[in-house]
Amino acid sequence: MHTSSHTVLHDPDGLIEAGLPLDREPYESLVKAVLAWTDQDTLTARDLEQIALQLTGHARAVASDVHRRAAQLPKDSGPKALADVVLREAEGRLAVSIEGTVRCVQNRARLVRALYERLDRLDAAASV
């Protein structure tokens, strides 16, 4: 007989995740560093893929926060409409396959930066 000590959580609305703050500072530092790269920087394709994966995962987490906060605003709200545009663009950019190139990593970094900018504007709109 096999018993498990693990509990499976079903959270389709992401409510558990919504209560956890994003670890923003390290990713903002990574974005800044990545966007400062020049063509002379020498990283292997595998290193670049790993950084792109990290940024992709974080972009998805920030996009979830943007979506949750935008959903709290009235349907005819300007900030909500802009958030919807940013989220559609983010979805398209995240659907692009990861490559081990500086260009790919920098595109993911720009996406994280854009999502944080939208999240900050949603926070400002919600506090008004």
C-alpha cells in the first residue's frame, strides 16, 4: 500500500499565487543588466537560453498580476483597456520560441519591464 504525504491544490483562479508578492528587485536588476549588453558580451547559447527561461517565467507571473489587478477595475476604465492591450502583446511575445541569442533575451527583458510599468500604473489607478 502506497500513501502520499503530498496535498494537491486546485487553484484555477490563481488566488493562492495572488497573495504572494513578486520578488521584483532581482528581476529588475537582471533586466537592467541584460538591456545593457553589447554584442561583445560572450555568453554561450545555453546561458542565454537559461536567462530567457528565467525572464519568461517571471514575465508570466507579472502578467498574471497585471491581469488580476486590471480585472478589479471598471470595464470602461482607460487603465484596464491599456492593460488588456499590454497583456495581448505579452501573450504573443511569450508564444515566440526561446532562442539562445542576445536579441531573444533582451526582448524578454523588455517585456518584463513593460509589464512592471503597466502593473505600477494599475496600482496608481486603483489607489485613486
